[in-house]
Amino acid sequence: MTADAKKDTLGTDPTDTAREMIEKGMTSGRQYAAALSAATVAGLRSAFEIQNSFIVAGRSVADATVAANAKLADKLVDTIKSGQVEATKLAEAGAQLATDTLDIRS
């Protein structure tokens, strides 16, 4: 079969046309796969950034809560210690009063 006999009515070789279409299809497939892969990676990175932001924000709230609770506990301990000192002073004053009263009566 001659080259002229292989050509169709438009003057092109059907084998060359098919090969060109297959190559274009493969190129398009590769481009699609690359774009899909890039979009997937970008989506994951975005999701992870959002997730990490939530973790950092939650940690900040937890840290602030711990700090506030620690300050409250310190204040409570100081208040209790002050109360203990004053209760001791009151007990000492009561004991002194009792001793002084007994000394006066004796």
C-alpha cells in the first residue's frame, strides 16, 4: 500500500491522526493528574493550618485558665494564712485575757 493510498479523503494519514489524539489525551491526563495532586496537597496544607490554629487557640485558652486558677489559688492560700495568723492572735489574746483575769482575782 502506498502512502497516498493510506490517506483518507482529507489528505491525512488516519494512523498519524490517531497517534496525535492519543498523545494529546495522555498529555491532558498527565496535566489533570498533576493539577489534582497539587490541589489535594494544597487542600491538606490548608486544613492542617486551620487545625493547628485551633490547637494553638485552645492551648492559649487552657494556659490562660491555668494561670488564672493559679492566681486564684495563691490568693486563697494568702487569705487562709492571714486568717490563721489572725485566729492565732485572737487565741493568744484570749489566753492572755484569761491569765490576766486569774492573776487579778488571786
